[in-house]
Amino acid sequence: MSLRVGYFPSNNSLWVLRHRGILERTLPDVEWVDLRSLPKGERPAPTEGLPSAHGDHLFDGGYDFIGTGSTPPVTAQSKGHDIVYVAVSEPRHDNGRLIARPDSGITGVADLAGRRVALAHGSWQTTLLLFALDQAGLTWADIEPVDAGAEAAQLFLDGEVDAWTASYPALGPVEDEIEVRTLVETAGLFSHRSLWFTRRDFAEKRGTELAAIVAALQESDAWIRDNPREAAELFAADDGTDVAAWEHALSTRPFGLHPVTGEFVAEQQRAADLFHAGGLIDRKITVADAVVPGIAGLSA
């Protein structure tokens, strides 16, 4: 029976594991699937919905296991996909923050009303921005979200957007070029964890393979902690960016898989409720439905 593991650079742990050959020692027939090679799926306007490809590919034969930021599993549940959480990382507060151009006249999140804000819509950045708006008494409808993806840094530098939910390594060169104004730090607002999830049927029927994936990720993450320069080279070889920028980004992120906690579930539920209130998902969901104790604790 085939085993497909999805990977892409944004989930740093899976990207490195793909290139280290650790999982193959236990599961030599594992098939690695680059998420970027699969259909991108529908990408709704950022005022109307959330892209769902990460979760959809668990159910269309794309792969059996994936890691992402916080938003994709919520989107998957909203589409009726029967997913389960496998593990989470420690908070990654230093990975990015919400910033504005100094010449924008924006001094706080409340000033974003009516302004253009760039983000990688559907990623953790959507959750961070929505939490920041909610804290300031604004809603998703009060801003003009711009789904900018990899173009966000240049749009920000060119003044085509007023603010940006930015992350490293893309943020580093921008900080070198212009002064940026921090509107809200991630710490204190949002835990911003990496997480890993799969289909319920895969988790229940193929537990030995799932445990092997978790163990391999733990070993690989330990290697990243000890070898950030060598790990950075794996990313820079793919996107052509500076190795030092990736080394900085990786060195400021905690690596290692941890059990899914009630605190994490509560934060995900708050995000899901705000997505629904903002019209980004069609129905309410219960995040706890995707938590199975024996699976959510595999990384313990």
C-alpha cells in the first residue's frame, strides 16, 4: 500500500526531512509529493473565502500526511473533511509580525480601516491579521486584504500596499532597505505554531506508519536545531535566496513536535469562529472534533 507524504518549503520540518533520507530508513517505499506539483485548486478572493488545497489533497489522492500553519486544517474542517491533528510545534513568535510603511500614516492596527494589507491568504498570516483586527475592534470587512504571496515584499516596498503581515526570510531584505513600523508583534496575540495533520482513516488504520513519520520528523528537527546553516542551504538551493537569510529564519524558530493541547485547540476554535463571522468559511466547526487523544499525543 502506497504512502504519500506532502511537503513544501513553508513547512520547514517536512522540507528538510524530504532531503535527509531519515524516513526512508523505516519506510523505504515512501513517496514524496511536492505540494507545488499538485493542482492549486480554487483560490477565492480574500474577501470571499479561503484557499483549501492543503486539506483537499489529503482526500483527492494527493498525499496522506501534510504539515502547514494554523489556518489550513480549519479550512479543511469547514469543507467537511474528516481530518485529525497529529502534532504541533512550539510557538514561533519571532517568525514575523504585522508591519506598516512609515509614510502610510498608520500608527496602530485601528488605522488599517480602509487600507490595503498584503498577506499570504490562507496561511497563518490570515489568522494573525484577523486576531489583530479583532483586538482593535475591526473586522475583515474593514480592510482591503491583498493576497500577495511571494510578491508581498515588493508591493510593500513600492507603496502599493499600506501594511503587510510579514515573515522571514522575506522580511529581512525589506528591513535592510527601509524602516518599517511594527503594528503588532505576534507574541501575545497568536501562538503561530507549525502543525501536522492527516485523514482520520489513515491515522486509525496505519498507525505504525504515522508513528514512523512523527519519529523521523523529531530526528530531522533535532538536526535542524544543530545544523541551521546546512539546513538553510536546502531552502536557498530551491528558491535562490540568500543562505544567511534562511539561516537567520531557521535559527529563530523552535523545532520539534509536541502533543496537541487544549490551549492550542481553544486558539484554533477562536480562529474558526472569526473566519465564520468574517464570511471566510461557510459553516461553524468544532475544532475538538479533529483531536483524537491517542493520535494527538504521538509526539510525547
